[in-house]
Amino acid sequence: MAQIVLKNIDKTFDERQKVIDNLNLTIHDGEFLVLVGPSGCGKSTTLRLIAGLESATAGDIFIGENRVNHIPPKDRDISMVFQNYALYPHMTVHDNIAFGLKLRKYPKEEIEQRVQEAADILEIHSLLKRKPKQLSGGQRQRVALGRAIVRKPKVFLFDEPLSNLDAKLRVQMRAEIKKLHRQLKITMVYVTHDQVEAMTMGDRIAIMKDGIIHQLDTPMEIYQKPADLFVAGFIGSPS
Ligand code: ADP
Ligand code: MG
């Protein structure tokens, strides 16, 4: 079980205005939740709070049964994929994928098995011996996904992972990430500022502005019944 619950979360940096303001959000086990909103609204901060890369000023965060406020990122069973999926340039694809497991001192056979498994899922067997500079943008992004799934996390967090790709590849990778979700059946939280991406990918979508979630619903519900003018304008629905 990896339901994620954010309860009454506030986040301020340097005593300034609240970047996250009394946020309440339950992400169901196994769901693909998209968090969408304009730049600067607090999406990355929310994701970083779930990952443990930031600590909340107030409130509680639960992953599964556990309150994780004081659990360090490495013990949260989470993998995160960013826009700049920095691969190690001097290492092969295989070693890039294996790196996190080596660091955690997994036995050699298990590392091999897991790398092969990740390569199967992402269909990147033929790339394992290459270096990152010998890969296209889309291939690199797939390797970054491989590096994340090889750890078998309970939760997968994405922070605008496709922003650096061209439009055609972006559409293709959206479908790949959704396929990955169907295969792995784990909880995924996907941050984007792109309405179309949100509407096509989310099981549910949380629409955020200025640190507040204005609506949390299925794409259809949001499209047909936007909660307020901001949501209607942002999604571009007819009402
Ligand atoms: P988004 O990902 O939606 O673009 P962020 O979560 O990155 O938004 O940022 C939300 C707000 O918090 C912005 O105003 C940003 O400037 C501010 N912010 C984010 N990180 C920090 C930080 N480490 N120190 C100070 N302010 C920050
Ligand atoms: Mg961001």
C-alpha cells in the first residue's frame, strides 16, 4: 500500500509568504495523479515535500501507514524523475541503471537481474553498452526511467520530465509513461504546467495556484464542471 496523504501542509521559505498554504491532498494507492498549475504555484515544492527533499513548516505527510515527516528521502521508497535527467556521462547505460543498487550494496546477481528486468520493460536492451552521449533525447529519458524503476519504488514522482523534449517525442513519452504505470501498478505523481498533458495523462488531476489546490477531480469532471473561474480559464473549458 502506498497511499500518500498530505495533511494541513504549510511551507514557507525564509519567513516569507506561504508557498504552500494548508494543503490537503490524498493520492490513492496505484493512482496516476497529475499536479498541474502555472509556473511558481508550488508544484515542485509539493513533490519535494513528498520525497523528503524539503520539510514542511506545518502539517503531516503519510506514505502508506507511516508518518514520514522525519524519514530521510533515501528511506521513503520513492523514485523521482526530473526534467534534467542527469545521467553520468562516463558510465554506460547499464552502469547508469545499476548505480543506485551498487551504492546500496545489492548483491551482483540481483543487480544484473534487476537491470535486465528494467531493460525488458523499457525495451532498451540494445542500448545497455552505450554511453549517454550516444543516445537520443528520448532514449536518455528512457534510461532515466530505467534508473528509477530498477529500485522498485512504491511511489514514482515526476517533475516536468518531458519539458526538454520536442513535441512529437513528448507525445510518445506520455504514452510510454502511462504504459509503465499500467505495468508497475504503483502510485505515480506527475507534475506539469501543461494542461493538455494533465488532461490526457491523469486518472485524477489536482489544479494548483498560489500554493492552493483549486480542484481535484477526474479530467472529465474538471472539463465539465470546473470549480471556479481560474480552473475554467486554465483548462480552457467552455463555461
Ligand atoms: P513550480 O514548481 O510550481 O513552478 P515551485 O514549487 O518551484 O513552483 O516554487 C513555488 C514558489 O516557491 C516560488 O515562488 C519559488 O520562487 C519559491 N521557492 C521554491 N524553492 C525555494 C527555495 N529553496 N527558497 C526560496 N523560495 C523558493
Ligand atoms: Mg517546478
